[in-house]
Amino acid sequence: MPSALIKNMIEQYHYPVLSETTVDEFINSQQECVLFFTENPAQFPESDDVAMILPELVKEYGGRFNAAVIEQASQRKLQARYGFNEWPSLVFLREGKYLGTISRVQDWVDYLTTINQILSSESKHAPGIGIPVVQSSASNCGS
């Protein structure tokens, strides 16, 4: 269940709350966006800190990216999709494609530096997605 701070952030800034069934429609409709994975704020209290920071980041970037919050029931399923291992996490996407993740609370300057790097990068496969393909040479066949 989201904390009072997270609920307040959602209401005050009108951030959509997405599930595993609604996330794709949202991320594919956005030029750039950030998904806020809070997990359980009682277990990961830094989530409340990020709830205070996220709106400031959106404002700092002049609304360049839109923010959404992932509902509690879908967090672990979608976490596997984006391959991060720490909570809370902000996952950045461009036109539905993965750009990068920032986990845990950071210093303001570190947020800005990392977000600038993320937003200037090309999309890539999210960590943990897919199975690496190794091509074997024909000389290995039948040997």
C-alpha cells in the first residue's frame, strides 16, 4: 500500500498509477517518461524521499518527461522487465524503449548528472531482458 506521501504526490501532480496491463499504453504514448517503482514504503522508506524529489525533477526538466507510478500489485512483475535490483527506482523510457534506471535516493547533483546522461543516450535493452545469443562456428558441428 502506498504511503500518505506517495498518495499525496499522485493526487497533487495527477500522476497516473499504472498496472502491468496499462503500462504499455502509457509508455508507448509518451515521448519520454519516468516510472516510479516504490515497492513497500514501510520496508523501503527512501520511497517517501523519492516521492518528494520526483516532482522537482519533472519541474527541473521543464516537463520534458512525464511521470507515472507503478501500482503495488504490479511492481515485482514489472521490476523483472526492467532488471533493477534496488528500491525505490526511477525507470526512464523514450517512446516505450528503455533508457536507464536510477535506484535509491541520490544527491541532487547526481540525479541531474545521471538523468542528463540517460536522456542523451540511445535506447537499449533493459538489464536482465532476453537471453544472450552465442553463435557457434560450423567447425564445432559434428566434431
